Amino acid sequence: MSQYQDVYDTIMQDMEARADSNAHMLDVLKETVAPLLPPNAKALDLGCGPGEPAAAYLVSQGYRVTGLDFAPSIVEIAQKKVPDAEFIRGDMLTWEPPSPGLYDLVLASHCFYNFPFAQIRTLAFKLAHWAKEGGIVAVVTSLKVEALEEKTLPFDAHGWAEGVPNLFLEHTFRCTYAEAHTWRTLLESTGLEYIDLNQRILQRPGMPDKRNITSFLTLRKTTKNPLLGPYHWPDIPGIAPPLTSSSQQGWNEFIKRINKDGIKRIADIIRQESFKDVLCIGLGAEEMMTSIGLQGQSIDFLKGPEKEFDDILPFPDGHFDAVIALGVFTFRPLDSLTKEILRVLSSRDPSCVIVVEGAPDNEFHNLLNNALTSQSKPAIHHGILLHGAAKHLQEAGFADATFVPFNNWLSFTDIEQEQREEKAAELLASLIDAEGGLQSVKAALKHQLEMQFAGRTEEIGCQAVMLIAKKGS
């Protein structure tokens, strides 16, 4: 839950008064957004505040509205003001709707400022994932005109200014800002298609020097799967640097720190389908799979990137009814490894392949990619790898193929807080065998690691996507 929950509760009445006068929001909802929505549309209002103006207007148009906010008093006020909408108290970083692709409209208005960029990126992909194909995603942000004119915002090379102190309603917040074109780039990277940008300079009554430029971005969900982003895809997906003794130690450290929730979900699939002969490939495969205690299965392991096998899996044809690949497409050629997986898989039904790779908002992998590019090495694109694996499997008769996101993280609770940035930099440097070693990685990622542990003090997100491909089940 946001660290600012108590503060927002105390300033709820001031926020309520401001919401009532938000003419810009109403104008764009009426003129741009509403004409794009079907009758009886489902709408999600993130950071809904006291229910006005957005939720109230949407309900008045006959739409089915769900509002989400983390402050209990604001949710209570919203429900009283707009009784025909449903309001939920929750943290948008952890809350999930009943199913993905549920909403005709996902609206996020002025609710991302208090997150660091890594978490804003996660939220952007969530918006796209929650919208229906053809649905609308709308994001409203604001910047002080004075700060833009005087160039006082510390924008990084990608256009984001993080950790900026901001006085709002007599309270100081640490905020993240970007101009509209930077927001558009992020949202398009989720697979959304740009429709419109409506900007207006708003001035506080009686305060002529307090001017904000508010940007209302409207985009449409396309056929592109957000879980396979970021878009636009590079020509090649990249591949992890070859393993050395240093990087092997680094990956062992990675496995030690990662939580096991994702592995438990894989185990549940194996149990439910009663697969008996299972092959698990990947770094830490044996440690992770044995830690969750599967019963009644015969499980073989390969550590994947190590030189236990080249392009040939050391098993006979048709030996397994399920194969689990944990991150191995990052290290091995996609075509040849998929061919080998299919070879050792039984032709009898049912059979299953589960592939796990990093999600587009994976905080650790994005740090790793930034470390790689700082060394003039290609970044790794896990979405292309997942798409390629799904294509091969579908061509082989695995018609039932789905992509499922899940949260993982690397825990640093055993490290003193002031030493966590250093420890994370050491881990990243070991994985890429950086020229110049630790110091070069620290220099390249200093600000990002500072912001990372400002947003998540004890962990680095390692969000993942699981491809589940079944045949004959």
C-alpha cells in the first residue's frame, strides 16, 4: 500500500473540492473518450478519488464503473457521491481485476506521480493488460509550467524525472514526472495505439504564477499482447553473455534470492494434469522444483545454460509428458532448443510445455539490459522469445497456448539497507562480465538503483510471464 495513504486521508476534503472543478477532465471524457465506447461499457477508474468528476460522469452515461483508490476515507466518500458505481480500496500495484481484458475503458488520472519509474512501467503494462482488445486506455498527467520553462526538472536520458520534491496541499511528496511525448512512448511500448493528446494550461484561482500543463492521452488496445512487449520489437531478441565462473556465481546468487511463488504455480499445473514424467531445464531448476515437493512425479533436471548439453537434450525421443523451461531461451537458440523439447516430449496425449521468461516490466531484467547496453552489448527481449516459442509449439499441434503473468522478486532483506545498491550492482556486474567490472556498472546504474530501492526498499521485482502450451488435455 502507498506510503502516502495517511497523508491522502488527511487532505481528502481539499482533493474533493478540486475534483469538482475539473472541467478539463469532463471536456475530454465527453468529446474524445465517450464517442469511442460502446453502450453499457465497463470502465475502470484508477485513483478514482472522491468519485467526481470521472466516475460520476461515466455512470451518468450508463457505463458500469469500478473505481479503485488506496485511501479508505476517499473510497467511502466516492461510494456516497456515486452510489451506482462500485468502489474498491486497494493498491493498484498489487490489485488485479477478476480477469484480464475486462474493461472497455481504463482511466488513470493523476495517480502515478508518487511511484518511481520502474513501478510506473509496471502500471502501464497493467493498464494495457486490463483493457479489452479495441478498448480505450486514457492517462492524465500534469507538469508545472514554471519547472518546464526554467528547466529545473532532472530529466534522465529517457525523459523521466524521479524523486522530485513537490509541495501539494501543504504536504511534500517525492514525485516522478515526464512530458507527454515520454508518456506516449511508454504507453505505446505496451502495444497500445495512440489516438489523441489534449493539453490545457490550468491556473489555480488567485495564484497567477501557479500554472500546470495537463495532458490527457487517449490510446486504443490493439491485437498486440502487452505481456510480449516492449514494442516495437528489435530485429533480434539478444542473448545472455556466455557463462563464466563469475557469471555462474552471479546466477547462483540470483537463484538464492528469488522467491518461489512462480514455481508453486507451475507445480500446481503439473499436479492438476497428473503429468508423471517431467523434464525441468534451467538455472536453479532442481533447487526450485524440489523445494516445493512434488509427489508422484518422475522429474529430471538440466541446469540449462551450463555445458551439460549443446544443442541436444540427453534423453530419448518421447520420454516426457511435460517439459518446463525456466529462462533457458535467454541462453540457447530458440529454434533448435524448441525442436529438442518437442523431440523428447511424448506423442501421447495429454502433454504440456511450460516456458518461463521475464515480463516486459521485469525490474531486474531491465536493470540487466541497461547494464548490457552500457557495455555495448545487445539487450535481451523476452517477449520475442516467448512469441517464438508459442509459434513453434502451436505449429506442432499445441493449440491451447496461453500467456500468464506472475510476480517474482529478488529479496535483499539480509543486506543492510545502505549496502543494497552496492550488492545489486555487484550481482549485475557479475552476470555480464562487465569491462571495468563493478565500478562501470555502478556508474551506469547509480541513479536507477537509487530509485529502485527508494520504491522497493527490500527487493527488486522479477516479474515473469509463463507460456502454458497443452495438447490433448
